[in-house]
Amino acid sequence: MIFGFLLFNLKIMPPTSLSSILTENVVVRSQFLGRDVQIDFFLPRDMGDAGDTCLLLINDGQNMNELGLENILENLNADGGIKPIVIAAIHSSSQRKMEYGTAIQADYLGRGAKAGLYTQFIRDELLPEIQKKFPFHFGEKAFAGFSLGGLMALDIVWNYPGEFILAGVFSGSLWWRSLDHEDENYDDELHRIMHQQIKKGKYHPNLKFFFSTGSLDETHDRNNNGIIDSIDDTMALIDDLESLGYNNGKDIRYLNYEDGKHDIATWARVMPEFLKWGWSKL
């Protein structure tokens, strides 16, 4: 197999900067996606023992400046509360709704048709190139994302538990379905694609899951139970994970903000909690 190549464009830190975080921009040519993929790396200036360093992939990497990821990491490093993490923030493209989804199948409108190719890009192109760039063994690998990017991250972690140990799903598009909910035959228990994968799956030791929602994520309530779909779908998926043996509290963390919205400002509030839960030194 011919893997994509990396083009490096290092963002030189100002000589007077005391930041503990280094940033670097990389472009990966993906044969699977047929496009250049921009990656923004965020890594601690002092990683200490490389064997303790973790790798976190994040979808929708183009939003990291607005999210304030560098400042979040700076503050967490100053507190000394988390393990060293290398973050690879993967920019999406105009094909986002085709590349993100579930690799097993597209949704009822054909969205996510390239999710399988995106998964191959991650596993067969991006991860090998990251490993070349950082020639040491990462202690752990995780994947996170927002909305549809959160669904894609969860799909990859769930299907490759030997590669990843943690999924971070911020306002995940867990409604992703194989049949329009307005169809008279639609059934939540049969047509939510990610839920079906979990139901048919099995318990994988050491996997962990972080979910967040906001009570103002949306207004849709398809089953008219007084709970918005974003929360309903997330809680149902957590129930499915529990039915396989995952412990809610130990293996699963769920965080909801009553004033949280489906936006970057809310996810910026969640991010430090996710990072501390996943990689606390305590």
C-alpha cells in the first residue's frame, strides 16, 4: 500500500513565549479520500517520559482556534493535572457530511457514504505517519469529535478497540438512522445505526466512553416524551453500553449542561472535563 506523505509547516513560537504548548501544522495527502488533509498538532513542550505520552485525535480540527484548545491545554499543564498528550486535530472538508458517519452504512439520505474511506485514512495513512513523526510507543490512543464528528470518532473507536481506548463524543449525532423517522415503519430500537452496532457488539475490556450534551442542543423531540433527541439518543446508547457490561461512572462519563448549546462555546467548556477525566494524573 502507498501511504500519503507529510508536508511540514512548523509554526515557530516567538522567542519570548513561555507557552508550554507547541503547535505544528501538517498536510497529509490521502489516497483514500483523494485530497489533502490538514492536521494541527498540539503537544507539550516537555513530554517527559515518552512512554507516558498519549495520542488524541480530534475531528473538525479547523475549529480548535475558536475552541481555545491551546489555552485549555496550557491551563491544564500549568495545574499539572494531566498526563502528556499529543493532539492531532484533523480538519474536515466540504465533504464532511459524506466522510463522517458510520463505516458500516450510510444514513437514509446516503450521507456518510465515505465514512469507510475516512476510517481507512485514519488507520492506514494518518496513524502510520504520526508514528513515524513521533518514533515512540504511545501509552494510549483516543478519538474525539463534535456532533457528526463525534459519531465518527465513536464509530472508529468501537470498531477498533485494539487501537483505541477512549471515545469522546460531544453532542454526538447519535440519531444517525437508516430510515427517516417520519416513515411509519421507523423504530428507534431498529433504525439508529450506532445503537444497532452496540447492541450487536460485545464488551471490550479497557474501553472508555465520554459523552456530553446540552439541554439546549436542539428542540426536536420525535417521541414526544419531553426530552430532546440529543439527550434521549445519548442516554439510550449509554444504556446499550451498560447492557454489555460497561460501568456507568467507571467506564462511562456523561456530562450535561442545562444551558449548553450545540456550539463551540459549549464544547470548549466540556473539553477540560474530558481531558481531566481521560488523562488525570491523580
